[in-house]
Amino acid sequence: MRHLRYFDALARHSHFGRAAEACSITQPALSMQIKELEDLIGAPLVERGGRQARLTDLGAEFAARVHAILRSVDDLEDLVRARISPLLTRLRIGVIPTVAPYLLPRFIAELTALYPGLDLHVRETLTPRLLAEIGEGRLDAAIVALPVNQPGLEEVALFSETFVLVRPEGEADHPMPDRDALREMRLLLLEEGHCFRDQALSFCAATGSRPRELMDGSSLSTLVQMVGAGIGVTLIPEMAVPVETRSAPVAVTHFADPAPQRTIGMVWRRSNPLGAALTRVADVLQHAARG
């Protein structure tokens, strides 16, 4: 099993150094384990070129089978843990960047108080990556914007929140722009790949054309600071307001109803044996969000 897990990491990363780091071993040790596996099989699985690794034809087919085996083994471990103890002992959870800084501190504090000694692994990345890692069995669950509409996934809504408009402080007494006026402003948004970007664009372009000018940022913090510098305006989720606006000279204005909003939820594989425990985790998340 150790050989298979190391090979699976190498197949995913296509790089000896990154795979070794993911496995918490040295690159020479990983290379030796892969060579031992190839000796056991009697055929090469990897074409070596420096630290890069390209799978042979056999290696590619072998990797698919190995991944399925490891996922089944992990499911067996989860099944046993769920049956032996009602307490959650390990949780691998992902979260999107527009939620992580604002919800995780309260959530982790409440969860670790409820489950002392919990082995908690948190992964922050974009929704497509989180969903892929749930499907591959590398995450137990993820906190994302709903709906995701993927077969085989359980979706539990946690809370809904509205978006607010962030403008330079000097514009605090200006009238609230409608959607047509908003499209004429310089709108600062997150870069491609963030679901919050798509949600903001959907609201601004609800009556047709897109905003006239876009500037992409890598985080909500960057966008708010750019607004404070007078570069434009942006939309952020209400949850982010206390954290992101405290050090920037900006004004926050709420939209009239119907205001743009999103629903945040938790998703996991329906076949996950930890389903009952994950439902309890979702309850903790709901409580943390209200706090």
C-alpha cells in the first residue's frame, strides 16, 4: 500500500519533488520506492527526466487502477471509523477563498471543542479543484457556493448572504447606483476561476451588457484596497466586510431588494461512510456562521 500511495502521488503531480513533498518524504526516498514498485511489477511505470515524471502507457493505466484501489481502501477506513466510534477522528475539508478567512476561525474553534484530538486537514482552493478532490477521495467534504449540481454529491445549504457595494470613502453620500449605472463604473473583480466573480458579473449584467471595464484581483483584500486607492468599485460578500474594510478608506452600501446574494453550503460524496458525521459538521458550520 505504501508503494501504491507514493506512485499515486507521483502520477498526480508528474514531478518527483512535489510528489515527495505531498508524501512528506525526501525526493530520493520517493524515487527509490517507485523503483522498488517497478521491480516488483517487472516493467517501467515512469519515464524519468530530471525531477519531471511522465508515465509510460502501462504507468497511465496502472495509475487509474491504483487510484480506484486507494479510494476503496480509504472508504473502508472511514467505514470502520464510523462504526467503531461515533466521534469524528479525522476530517479533510476544503473551502473556497471567499469564505475561508471569515468562517474558518470560528468553525475550527467550535469543531475542535466538540471533537478534542480531531485530526483536521483544511484545503483552500477554487471550487472545481475542491469538487475534483472530493471525487478522487482526497477530501471528505467542501464548503462552496451552491448549487454545484454534480451527480453523486450531497448538498447541504448552510446560510445565504448578500453582496454589498464597496466604494471610495469620498463617495459615501452618493446615490446608490442601479445596475445600469454600475455597468458604467470601473468594476474590480476576482480573477477568472472564482465563482464569486461569476456571481457578481451575473448581477451586473442581468439586463444585458457586461460592465465596461474590468480589473482582476487575486483576493477580496486586494480589491478592497484598490477601491480605497480610488481605482474603482467592487462587490464583496457581507461576511467579508468586518475583515476587509477595517483598514481601507472605503464606504459600504447595501443594495435595495432584490439584492444580489449567494448560498453557501457543504458538499460530500453520498457514498461516503462518514455521511452522518459530516451532517453534524454541517450543523457546527451553521452555528459558526450565525456567531
